[in-house]
Amino acid sequence: MTRVIGLISGTSVDGIDAALVDVVGSQTDLKVQLVAGKTFPYPANLRSQILSVCSGSALSMAELAELDDAIAQEFATAALTIQAEYDRAELIGSHGQTVYHRPAGKAQKDSASGLMGYSLQLGRGALIAQLTGITTVSNFRVADIAAGGQGAPLVSIVDACLLAEPNISLCIQNLGGIGNVTYLPATGKGENKDESEIFNLGDGISGWDTGPANSLLDLAVQHFSGGTKTCDEGGAWAASGTPCQALVEDWLAQEFFRQAPPKSTGRELFGVDYFDRCLVEAEGYNLSPADVLATLTELTVASIVHSYQTFLSAMPDRVLLCGGGSHNLYLKRRLQSQLHPVQVLTTSEAGLSVDFKEAIAFAVLAAWRVRGIPGNLPQVTGARTSVLLGEINSCWHSWA
């Protein structure tokens, strides 16, 4: 057993999700126990700066270094706090804070490396390791990108280990700032799975980013509330409006939704500029703020349903939601309505916390990294091969 702290702040920039996790086994016999989980909000000024950078604001190198350090310090504080009342963790897996993501195929061609992607996560692991005294694995995405992949989604392999079922097919739908899905076909095997039973599924397991989940909704709430609110609690505001289907259909014509997997995206596409265009286009329909929120919610729902119908060979038997959007009851009801008769539940109902699943996943990926176990699924990310994910930043002791 290895006690690991998983840390991540997603594209919603809500705060740092910290999970103290006991990891047992490797891939084929993986078990995790969530000892403690907590979200640590960023200081308001730091969150504002991160969102500004994600929206394309320019930084000097000195300002970039200061931001990198500030995020690392917040991550380190979260790690120290989450374990304060428990036995000390042996390892930290820190995803960091994504501030820029350029998918493979969108970069300029380089004669040596082909069409390469790029993804930048701030909160450097070396500083976290020094501040905590705990070996820290960080910078998980770069190795997959160097192998020709998107660098995302990375959690699909952990989803497969922890959530695959013998008799039913599943879609694990994360609803963070950006939505992503892992499709897990029924394994056809019993609970005692050996390695071939999980990982010889090949193209049967798939995954990709589905598009905006909370990113546009949060921007809309901040806009219409004059900055007094950051999210639509439970989807209550959107539920009081009426979605404009004509707008949803227009927005679904965006190129990303038609692009076949592997694919990934971020605030670079579904951020402030996109939201501003949505507002302009909504003006012609005389919509209330609640109607706009309902319409943006419907875009999230429609993009997920369209994604399943277009890129899966068959619809899943069940969808398990996770991430902050899983608490949006209106969004969940709309998904259930549009996916009927597919059952829509949450990962918590399958034994894996909806709020800390991503942090748990990076705890697992960190444990695999120090054991020399590859952590990506090439058919999901588009990488040429499986690779070790993450850079090891040792402190006080080193892993053999």
C-alpha cells in the first residue's frame, strides 16, 4: 500500500482538489481508499489572475515565474493540510493548474516532431516537493504530447481499472470546466480480472473531450450577476429559463463538435471570446439571463449526446457523472431526458467520489510513475505508444 496525495485544479479554476488516498495494487488489481478529500479555494486575487491568463492576458517572464510559484505554494499548503490529521503521505501526484492547452494538430509543423501539441500546467512540482518534504510527481501531460498525443484525457486508464463492469457498458462523463468522457465496454469477465482481461480491450476503450461543461455556464453566471456569483448552484437559475433550440443547433455546428477523436480542448476555445459571441448571437432572440443559462446548459447536454451518438459504435448502458457539474441537478435532468433509456447516475453511486475522482486519478498515476508503469492509453490520447507520465521531483529520499 502507498499513501499518496492527489492534487488538481481544473479548467473551472474553482480551487485545488486534494485527495489523500491509499493505493493498493497496480493496474490489474488496483484498489483505492479515499482517506480524506477537500477543496481548497484559491485566494480571490490569484484565481482572478489565473482566469485572466487562461483568457489570453499577456505576462512578463517575471510575472509568469511569480504565478508559477504562487500556485505551487497553494498546492503545497493543500497537501500539508489534507494530511495533517493522518499518517504522512509517501508521495504527491500534482496535476497543477492548466493555463494553456494547444491540442496536437493545431501547432505549426516541425520537421523533427510533426504536428505537436503543447500544454502548460503551473505549480512546479520541484517547489511542492521542497515545501512539503514529499516526493512529488508533476507535469503529467508532456510525455504523452511528446509521443504525438493530445496529452488528454489522461484519466481513462484509471477509469478502466476502477469502474469497468463485466456485464454493462459505461460512459464516465466528467463535468468540469470542460467535459470529457471515457467509454468502457462490458469486460465480459468476472471480478477477478487479469491484465489481459482489462487491457486487451484495445479500441474498445475510448475517450475524448466532449466540449464545454461548466466553463460557459460559470462565465454567464458571473456576467449576469455582476460578479456576485461564480456558479449556478444546482442549476436553479438555468432551470427557471427556457432553452433556445435554434441557438443550440447553430452552436453545435462548431468545428470541434464534428472533429473525430482523439481530441481535447480548453478555455482557449470555450472561454471568454466564445461566450461573448454566444451573447451577441443570443441578442437576436430576446432571451432573459435565465434563458441564456438554460441554452448554454442545453449546449453542454447536446454536445455530450451528439458526441456519444456520433463517435460510439453503440450507446452505453449507463452514464456515470463526476466533477462539479454532477451537482447541477438541471443539467443532470436534461442529460437523463436526452439519453433515455440510458441510466444516468454518478461515480459516487459506483463507489468513487464525484468531487475527488480526478485528484484520485492523479494520485494513482503518480504511484504508477514511481513504479515504472505507463499511464496513458494511446487510443484515447492519440499517442504513438504507451509512456511513463510525470516528472519525479524527489525530496529527502529517492525512489529506487
